[in-house]
Amino acid sequence: MSSQSVLAIKKYKANGPNNLSQGEKDALVIEYAPTVKMVAYKIASRLPPSIMIDDLISAGVLGLMDALEKWDPTRETKLKTYAEFRIRGAILDELRAQDWVPRSVRDKTKLVERTIRKLEARLDRSPEELEIADEMGIPLEDFRNILLEIRPVSVLSIDEALMSDNEKKSLLNLLEAAKINSPLFQLNHKAIKKVMSRAIEELPEKMRFILSLYYYEDLNFREIAEIMSVTESRISQLHANAVIRLRVKIDESIGATDLEIA
């Protein structure tokens, strides 16, 4: 870290963006640029190769600059945490603007979500894959092929559910709408964490294990497949299935809970 970066960061954390020279602002952007690449590449790893990583990085840089402009040093929210939310939100906005997902894939994603929601209401539990396939009127193998097709959408759907700039319920807007140490913020933040925790607990054990290895141990699908002695495509199917179930639970729980900041 350069001496200019050190001074710029100290000055910035003390006073925010006020009174920073252009050189100091540039030093801040350079210092936090690796965070942009980290977030962009992590998102890109879940997307088709047709998505240009440079476009995601460019959007992420704009998100970083916005974060540096709006971060409030008087709040307890860490700059790195706030910047990552802003960067991720900007990248997701860019993906939505590109409209990179064919309508047929979006329709299939919605159909699977509706089917899972219907079966959960009827069975009062998480449905098995075969039950979902039967409800959709297709063979099990066809359902698993659909999971492979919609995996990129299902993965990003969790991010979009919590990061959409159009939803006051989103975690990012909660961070912006209230001081992190306010009782109301703590209540809403706790509610979101509780929704996610409960949704994960209700997943089948195999799906919970895959999510743990993928998100917490940073293993890729090939490595997880070796551990579980199945094919990589099967891990991809189970991962997509798990994430869609989470999305359904999050939509239902947040939709039934008033998380808005007055």
C-alpha cells in the first residue's frame, strides 16, 4: 500500500469523501480495485462464458466509486462491507440491463419455482425431485436437465432477491436507510438472517452439504463431485435445485414479513 493510499484512507475514514483531492480519490479507487475483481470473477464463475468479465468489472468500478462517495464514516458499517454491497449491486444491475437470459430460461425458472411452492403448500415439506418432475408432467431426467439449463439464473436469483435497488426490503437498502446500530435496523437485519437460516435448515441434507462446500469452503463443482462420488453435472443440478428452493423460501418469508424502514 502506497503512502498516498495510507494517508487517503485515514483522511477518508475520518471525514468521508469531503475535502479529498482528486489524487486521493484516485488512490482510494486503486486501493479497493482488487475487491471489484474479486466480486466480478466470483459472479462470472456462475455465468455462461458469453458474459464478458470486463463489462462486469467496469460496472463494479462504478459501484465502488459510488460506495466511496456515499459511505458514512460515522456509522459502524465497515467500508469494505459497504463497498462489496455496492459493487455487487452495480454488477447485478449491469447483468439485468444486458438481459442475457433467454425468455425461455426465465420461464422455466419461474415454472420450477411455482411448482415447488405449490408442492410445499400441499405436502407441508420440501418436495423430492421426482415429486417436482411428476407435478410438472415430465420425466425425472428432463427435470434434471432443466436444472442444468437454469442454474445461472437460479444462482443469481438469491443475490437479486436481497440486492435489488428496487426493493426496500433488500439488505443494501437497509444498510443505507438506517444507522447499523439503530434498534430498528438490528431488528430487520436479524429478520433477514433468520429467514436465510430457516430456509437452509429446511433443505435436504445433501443440498445443505453442497452449499456449505461451495460457499463456505470455496470448492468448485468438480471438487465437490469427487468428495461425494457423483458426476459434476449432478452436483450442478443439486446446487441449482437448492438455490431455487432458497429463493422460494426467501420470497415467501420476506413477502409475509414487514421489513421496510419507515
